[in-house]
Amino acid sequence: MTPLLVALGAAVGATSRFLAAHYLDRRTPWGTLLVNVAGSFVLGVLFGAGVSAHALALLGTGLCGGLTTYSAFAVQTRDQARRGLAIGAAYGGATIVASLAACACGFALGQA
């Protein structure tokens, strides 16, 4: 049952990530930034709320795992750094800080 829940969540998450990147990623990869921050927020809410194992498999591992992307973040940070080291550092730093802040806010909201 758990692998099916993960697969279902991942199908929605990966499709959403593709669409966000397709429509929002241009010179600056705003779509990738958006999905990483949004996925971090949702994961924080799930852990803060202490959801069941099945809900965590579907929404945490599946949806958030399929939605967020470390590999694209790494490649796009490198690509931004080719435009200038400060640009790459700003994009990479902003993604990390915003994602951690979103996760913390989501966790606090989930506990409320």
C-alpha cells in the first residue's frame, strides 16, 4: 500500500514541478525556486501536524518528494553562477534560506 501512495503523490508532484518549470523558468529559474519553497512548507506542515504514516507517504515522500528538486536546483545554481558568481550565490542562498524558513513556518502552522 505504501509504495502505491508514494507513487500517486509523486505523479502529482513531478507533474506540478514540470509545469512550474515550463511556465516560470526563464533566465532566472523562478519555477524551481517556487516548488522547492512550497514543498518545504508543505513538508513542515505535515511534520508539525504529526500526520499518519500513510498521509506522510502520500503527501510527504510522494507529493513533496516529486515536487521539490535538488538536482535542478544544483544545476540552475551553477548556471546562474555562470552569469556571475554573486548571482549564483544569491540564487542558491535565497533558495536555501527561503526553503528552510518555509519549512519552519509550515511546522509552526502544523502544530497550531
